Amino acid sequence: SNEGEWLELEHENGSPMDARVKLVVYDSDACQKQRRKNADKRLRKRSFKATAEELENEGIELMVVATLEWDGFVDGDQSLECTRENVRRVYRACPEIKDQVDAFMGDRSNFLSV
């Protein structure tokens, strides 16, 4: 679960996007570390209440740390490097991609070796 698997992205109509993302499962070490970081932040604030925006941000950050690499992402005519900043920006701007990433990461069967 820590080595990652490739998600071939699709448009909403099911056609290929010519882009893919290598992800680790939500149970991975990286995601567990991010969850602890989120919990520690709440403990320091002494508040377990969260706004919808905070929960969305935490979810995106989990997906950011779970993204190991990608292919086929461009900004204009330039290839878009797989940095945390760029990954975060794409997931915020493209719910179509974010939702596929979330679903893929949540399905443990995508990460089982056969």
C-alpha cells in the first residue's frame, strides 16, 4: 500500500483523459501520518469541531500526500510537474479528478497484488 498504483483518469463520459496519477491507499503510512497531523492540530486548538471547509482541506491534503507521481498534466502547453503545490491546485480546481482520486484511494482492492 506504500508503493502506489496507477489510476488512469477518465472524463465524466468515460473517455480516457490521457492523464494518470500514481497513488497510495488511504491506509498507507503517508496518509496515516497526515491524519495524525490533522488530529494534533485539533488537539492543540482544543477543539474537535470543524467547518466544512476545514474538512474539505483535510481531505485534499490526504490526497496530496498520497499522490506519488503523475503523467499527462499540462498547464497551457507546458508539462505540469508533480509538486505538492501543483497537486493541491489541480485537486481544488478539478472536482472530476479529485473525486476519481478519492474513490480509487478508498478502494483497497486497487492496491492488492494478484
